[in-house]
Amino acid sequence: MSIELVVLDVDGTMTDSHITYSEHGDEIKSFNVKDGLAIASWRRLGKQVAIITGRTSSIVARRAKELHIEHFYQGIDNKKEVLESLLEKLDLTMDNVAAIGDDLNDLPMLKAAKISFVPRDASAYVDKIANVVLSKRGGDGAVREMIEYLIVKEGLEKKYLELWE
């Protein structure tokens, strides 16, 4: 079965796990543009992307909208439960899922996915159950590395490159 859905955690995967507050209390996060291009490319290949994150942030909502990620869930305590519900809606199974996370709250979701990824700087406990420990740190291209790994594994390199020729 092919991977049809990539599931992304945010803090520590799409970002470097830092949460910065301005003196006015505004939250500041940085996203890697290379991750964004890979996410957009994955979608252009006819695949789907979901964000399931434990925190709630208007910044993350904005990033999801910019990347046209239609399956967006924040403030989630049980990520696996939300993923199972999404799969039912999309008529997919866990065999169609690749997921990335970096910490303990991601464990059940990562264990359930067909293939699981963690950034290089993930929790040691999460490293132990991941199928792939990436060479990139969270927020520093880990999502791009994951997607390009999947593109090779799924035999989509030619189509991926043709998107940009």
C-alpha cells in the first residue's frame, strides 16, 4: 500500500521547538521554507497532508492556510484518536500513513502509523519506536527530509522533479 497521507506535528518538527513571546505577549514561531516547498510538492503529487498538534496557535493556523493543508487539528490531547477519525473520513488506513513527531505526546500516533519519523533532536523515548530518525533537527528541514525519503521510497522521484521543470 502506498503512503497517501503525511501527518505532521508542529512544535519540534515544523519548528525548532522554541516558543518565543514578545513583550506584548505575542507568540513567535519560525517555519522552514524548505519544509513548506516539500509539503506543497507532496500535495501537488495528489497526496494529502494533515497537521495534528497539541498546542493552539493562530500562527500555526496561518501556516496551515498558506500551505493549503485542509486537515488541520490543534489543541489535541489524543493525536491517534484524531488521526483514526480522519482516516475513516478519508477512507484510508494506517497503512497509508506516514507521521512525524518529536515527543511523548506523539508516541501513540507514531506507533500506529505505517512509517514513523522523528527529527534528530527528538526525545530519546520517541527515537526508540521510530522507523526513521532523520538527520535534520526540528524546524531545520526535518519535514523536507521526511517527504523526500517518502518520494524515493514510493518511486515518485521523476514526478516530483517534473513538478519543477
